[in-house]
Amino acid sequence: MKERIIIDMDEVIADPMGAMVDWYEREYGGTVDYVKMQVGSWSKGFPEEHQSMIRERLHEPGFFRDLPVMKDSIEVLERINSSYEVFIVSAATEFPNSLKEKHDWLRDHFPFFSWRQLVLCGDKRPITGDHMIDDHVRHLIHFPGKKYLFSSPHNVLVTDYVRIHDWKEAARIFL
Amino acid sequence: MKERIIIDMDEVIADPMGAMVDWYEREYGGTVDYVKMQVGSWSKGFPEEHQSMIRERLHEPGFFRDLPVMKDSIEVLERINSSYEVFIVSAATEFPNSLKEKHDWLRDHFPFFSWRQLVLCGDKRPITGDHMIDDHVRHLIHFPGKKYLFSSPHNVLVTDYVRIHDWKEAARIFL
């Protein structure tokens, strides 16, 4: 039986932070503080007076539909998908407009995944498997299998987890 | 620690079959054959020449937004939600237009559930918990906890599972 890998979407295969930073710098000419993100949330890197606007933008239709794809994730996941039972599990129900957008985004960029392999949830507590790759400790902490923290500016201070820095490293671990 | 109950949506707390039968009888004046549903799929109860149309209607925007609520489910689940960790887990990604509609429907009819308690997936294999209530054997079969088959015309011939006939009976079991 194939081992099951649970893979997160945002900051792992999709890049909402990168998209938000690009948009913010273009529209506002502002600067993002990557050190302030280290409290565990990338939205904290934006100036305080703009954080509620950043939050609102996450709820707007369209935001999650056109996100950039994380480097090497397509090539590596196509190979991982042949050897493992893969589920893409995204904490998405907080942003109801993102639900269909995340489905459509995945179908467009990762056509080798079927709709059967996508899980959209709020809390990842009921999800089980052999391996989980996620950028948030709050999702990894309850998982019963092996846990891998996918590196992101908001989690650089976390020390208790095996880290995956990028998809080339994931390929070395899983393939 | 509270026990976790995984509860299905369609045919358990929402009634897509009932909504489809009502619509079909109203629009086509046709008759539905409940015996033919017993192969495990309620769509088989519609005349063969209309089955592809029934299937298409499931994909149309709006279908899942206005479904009737299953009798007694709101009152009983509000009480269950106080004593258990409840997740509503729906096989929905096959119908991308249903994703936000299912979120909105749940928020409107079951406002005591938060977005954290909703899981929209294709395959329920990675879902774990202490109890699962579902009308489909294909979802119950892989579940590691206690399994309860929620009665529906399409599953009347199934004999291998503990059955829940309605939400009054669920109240007697769980409360």
C-alpha cells in the first residue's frame, strides 16, 4: 500500500504571500518587514495601518485564483504522485470565495491531481496520513505521522520540526 | 477530551435527492423508481433517458444552495455540538460550484458550526475520528472509528452496518 502524504497549498505549492507583497509594493510603494513576519503570520510584515486591508484582500473574489506556483513543485509533485497517495489539504473555509478558486487553480497547474485528492477545510485536526508537509505548526502539531515544516519567512524561528526548504529538497527526501 | 464525530452533508443533513425528485416531478411530471435506487445511487431511480440531465443539474450553480434541511438535524446537532467535536465532511470537490454554496448553506441553517468545522473533499480516506455518520458505504469502509449508516433509499439493502434511521435516533445514540 502506498504511503499517504498530506500537502498544504498556501506557502507550499501556491504563493499568496509573494502575490500580496508584489501587489502591495506596486499599488502602495510600501515596504514589507520580513522580520515582523517571524511571529508566525506573514500578514504581520505589512505596516500596521494596512493590515486590515491586506486581510480584506484575502476575502476578495479572485485573489486565490491567480497565485504563482512555488518553484519546482509541479515537477516534483508529479513524480511524488506516482509513488505515494497524495492529498492536497488547504485551510480554506475561512475564505469562502477561495474554495472554487483553489479547485480551479489546482486543476490548471497540477492537472495530474484529480478532484478526489483535494481537501478544503478549516481545521486540519481530523486529517491523517503517513507524512504531512505544512508551513504552519498549528496544522502539524496534531498530525499523527511524520511532520515536515515547509520553510517560509513567517516560520524561520521555529526549531522543533524537520524542515523542507524547497521542492528540490522534498524530492531528495521522498523520491 | 471530546470524542470526534464526522458527519456527512448530502442525504444526512441536506436533502439533494428530495430536492431533485420534487423538481423532476414538477418539471417533467415523471415518476421516480425508488427500487432502482437500491444499487447504491439515487440518480439511478430516474428514468434512464433523463439520468445525464440529472447529473448535469448537480453541476449547475445554485443547486446545492437551497437544499431542504433533514428533519430534526438542526436541533439534535446543536446539542451534539456541545458535547462532541463535530466536523461536517462533504464529498464536494466533484462539483466545484457546490463548494461555496455548501459553506453558505451550512452557515445559514447551522449557525452554531464555525468554518473550522467544515471539510469539503472528494475522498474521505484521510479523515479520522471516533464516529462517522454517512449514507455511503464507500466513505464508511475506510474509517477507523465507529461507523453508522444513515438510512437513505439508495442504501436499504446494506446489512453490514449499524443504522441510524433519522436524527431522533441519532439523539438517542449520542446524547
